[in-house]
Amino acid sequence: MSDQQRPGAEQDGFVFTPRKNGQAQSVSDELAAWMRTGWADTERRDLEPVAQAEHTARRRAAIGAAFPGDRLVVPAGQLLTRSNDTEYPFRAATDYAYLTGDTSDGGCLVLTPRADGGHDAVLYLKPRSNRDNGEFWLGGYGELWTGRRNSLGEAADLLGVATADVRTLPDALRADTVTTRIVRGHDVELDAIVDELRADADDEARAKSAELDEELGVTLADHRLVKDEWEIAQLQLAVDATVRGFNDVVTALPQAKDTSERFVEGTFFLRARVEGNDVGYGTIAASGANATTLHWTRNDGPVRDGDLLLLDAGVETTTLYTADVTRTMPVSGAFTDLQRTVYDLVYAAQEAGIAAVAPGRPFTDFHHAAQRVLAEGLIEWGLLEGPVDRVLEQGLQRRYTLHGTGHMLGLDVHDCAISRQEVHLYGELKPGMVLTVEPGLYFQPDDLTVPEEYRGIGVRIEDDVLVTEDGCRVMSAGLPRTSADVEAWLAERMPR
């Protein structure tokens, strides 16, 4: 919230002073006066609401109905310092984006209860930079430095919700003592204000207050489990852009062989920035034995013929929905016999997992189906001792499979992670849920329990799957999955 009050950017009534190397710089009165004049009116009028507005209004009503009589505070988050006076690129908090459609920093949605049981929604935002006091050009966060913001009126028209200056929010929160819940961890100043409102409560009441905040976050995650039609369309946009990014990587493989995994990462990142907001998570571009490290994001290893390249990447849309896709491909264009054997087992496991995705099925079914196929294969190869039920009961296959077979997908790559277990992990799949199916096998380079020729091989195949009314749809079907189709894909797209 306090970005409006950075050094060199005081509030209304004070003269702004630019800063260089941390030191205030002088500004002549004549220059300050000149900069206040001669600016055109750029207010945009008669704006139509964005397509998301009708959906965010419905979501706000639903979450408000879950907490009648309570005030709900949902912050966007603030810029985070990367080093000295530079910040990381901003990414709005997931629940804030879900309820507002806004992706700007420093905002906050407040739902204030009415006597009739409903809520009034106000979106507190940074207004346009002040032209009279010099804020717009002298402060390091003024619009001549960081770009034009929507005015409060423009934001209200576009997002379909009442707006107010975020600098008035602290007083608005302190103005009454209504029970307040906040999504914590995104804005330290707002967290502190809510704590201040609870300061006079006894220990038992304060402990209950913490439960109120946790319940708000969990309920929001519960609500986000099933995607509406607009969200599904956004996820498909993310997946389609991701498919194009994978095609870009295949075309660039010869250059990656001349450089490193960083060329793979950078090639995909270009697609993500051109067609979306960013990558949805740190790209895993793992060649050779690096593919046996689940979250290999250093991406500084060589890309060599004879090795497999495991690429796990997803484009995040401008509305912050992300894809999550993995393909494992032979850098040379053709699998070795052993690589193909490992790959084909993972593919068979994924096929079994996808077949278990359907409405009414337990969420865990697809995981168990895939793990059974992998365990049976590992027993057949002599790497595990059966019977398969004993292996699965003891989880012995996890030495080589390592992770669960998938997760929910949406605004977060591991979406709705704090939702109630009884409606997620131990619940049933419902139409509109989107999840990943991603079995893998990983034979560590130093694992003496497997023959030497297996060591250093890592394979994962991951697709994004929509639960439909009568089964499921693979949203990322635009990419090949069988070993033969992967080789044909490489032959078609990889320059020779």
C-alpha cells in the first residue's frame, strides 16, 4: 500500500523531488511550474466491461455468501525488491485476480457486509499520478517512469466494480469494528491493520481470528476448484501457446546443442512473453542426467546428441492462467532402444492415468492407475520384487517414480493447494476441473540398485486434462505423446 510514499514521492500538498543514487536532486521552481501545465485530457470514457467482469461479479457474490456479516479483505500484493532499488516483475495474488480481474500492484478488494446479508464490493487502487504536485514525473513510481495506469473511473468501468483511492483504505478499515477476514501474506501493512483491529481481543478471540483468515483462504481455494467456461477458455489459450512454444524449442534444438539448456529455456520464454504474461513457473529444461532432478531450473547443462531432453514448461496468459506440459525428447531425433523402453512404459502409465479421469471418479484414481502400470513394468524389468500389490502398498516404486501423478491447474500451477482435502485430494472429480496427468521414471546417475545403462535416464510425460460431463479432454493434445510420434515430430521440425 505504501508505494505512493516512496522516497521522492510524498503525498498531496508536498513537492516531489527526484532522486539519483539515493540522493535528492534539486528542481527549479520554473521547471516544476512548467511540468504542471500543457497536458491533454487522456481520460477514456464509455468503456465496456472486460469479458471477465460478469464472472468476477458472480465469484464475489458466491464468496460473500459464504461469509455473511463479515468483511473480507483480499489484497493484490506489493512490488518485491530484487536488489537495491530494482523490483521483481509483479504478479497479482491469485485470489485477488480471481475476484477482480485486475492484475496491477498495490490494490485491494474489500467486501463490506450489508444488513440484508449481502456485501458491497469496493476495489481500492492506485489512482492516476498527480500532475499538480509533480508525482507523475518526479517520483520513481510515477506514470512517466512506470507507464500509464487506469484512472479509478476507467477501472470501475472495465472491471465492473466500484473503485476508491487505495490511500484511503487504512482509514476505511479502521472506521468500524465489523468482523474482518483477510487473505494473509500479500500485504504486510494490511495484515498489520487487521491485527490492530483485533488488538483488544482476548487470547481465545485472537486465536479464533487466525482461524477466520485461514478459513477464508481455504474457501476461496474450494471455490476455484471447478472452472467456469471463461476460465477453461483461458486455460486453453495458455495450452495452445505452450504447444507453439514446444514447437519453437524443437526448431531451436541445433542451436541449443551449440550452447546449453539456457537456449531451450530462452526459446520457450520468448513465446511466453509474446503470447502471454510470462511463464507460469520456472521452466525445467533438463538434458541428460539433469532430467532425473525433478525441479531442475538451473538450466545450465549441455544439450548433447544421445541424451534425452526433458522440457517442463507453461505459458501464463495475461489473465494469469497457466498451462503445465512436459515432453521428453531425444536430442538426436531418435530414441535408443533403452530410452524407448523407458519412455513407452511412462506413456502406458499416462494412458492409464488419463483413462481414469472422469466425473464421479475419486481424484486419486488416476494416480493409482498410473503407479500400478509403472510398478508392473519395474517388476518385469527386475528392478523391483513383486507381487505388485506389495510394491504399491509399501510405495517401493517411489524410489524411481518419485512424485504424485498430477495436480489441479488454473491460476496457480499447483492450483487450489490449500483447499479442503475432502473436496480435493479425497474428493471426486467434477466437470470443469482441470488437472495434470504426469507420470515419470527417474534413474539417478548414482543409483546402484539399477543397471548402469539405466542410470541418468529421466522421462516424464505431462498433459493438461479437462474433466467433462462424460469423461475428459486432453487440452494439450496438439503435442505428440507416443515415442514414434515424438520422433516424427522431431524429424518434421528439427533442422538438419
